[in-house]
Amino acid sequence: MSKPQDITRRLVLLGITDDTKQNISTFFPTFTAEIDGIIKKFYAHILSFPEGKEIFSGIDIRGSLERRQKEHWIRLFSCRFDAQYTSSAIRVGQAHFEKKIAPYLYLAGYNFFHCELIQLISKTYAKSIGLPSMLSGITRLITLDMDLALSAYTREYWKRAPFDLDVGDR
């Protein structure tokens, strides 16, 4: 993303409005209380697969990786779509490319978090008429994050395609 208006266009395209941000701000305290547990469940899940074991071999998951994961999700759910957030999302995509993490694994990670958050919101707001808005709000945010990160991943791939066509098909 080279221009500040790019994020604005993406927000409009994905339907991330002031109402979306308000709904997410209502959910934010619950989200922050549960994110550590979701992250731990995610790593337990991904490490149950050979690809996950290979990717994270020799990496301190419990330390800086969990912390960085948490910081990124909190930045996303803070709904401050500023240069700090967009730079972070782009760096995530670039890092996944550099580590040769196949897109299907990357999407599986987003799917895991999305499903966990759907369950959390559904339990928390089961009797609320705002439940559909909450669910669509998290879907919009997660889609934005995937878009930014996977766009960066794709840009890195195409920059190097003539030289490195074997990108992490684990």
C-alpha cells in the first residue's frame, strides 16, 4: 500500500463503517480477555500438523511469537486503521512469504481465529439483537487483515517469481 487513501478505499469496500468500529469497541474488552487463550489454542492446533511442526521448529512460540501475534490482533481490533496497523499487516504478509509459509496454511490460521471469535461472540451476545452486526464486524476486520497481508505476500511472490517459483508448497 503506497498511499493513505488505499486503506480508506479498502475500509469502504469491505463495509467497515463507524457502526462496525462501535460494535467492535463493545466487544473489545471480551476480546482482550480471551485472546491469550485463543492464541495458545491456535499454536496447539497448528503444531498438531507436520507442516506446523516444520514451520515452527526451533522457534520460541511461547515468547515473542505469541506476544507479536497478540499485539497484531489487538492492533486490528482497536480499529485504528493508521500507518502503524497497515505497516504491521504488510510486514506479516512479507514475513510469511519469507518463511515460505504456503497460503493454504496462512488461510487456515485466519480461519482458526475467525471460528474462535465467532464462538466467543455467539456465547457473549447470544441473546443480543446486535449479534449479527458483531459477527459481520469481525468478518470484515479479519478480511481486511487477510487482504493486506496476502496482498503483500503476493507482491513479494511476483517480485521474485522469475527467480524463485517454489514458494512453500508444504
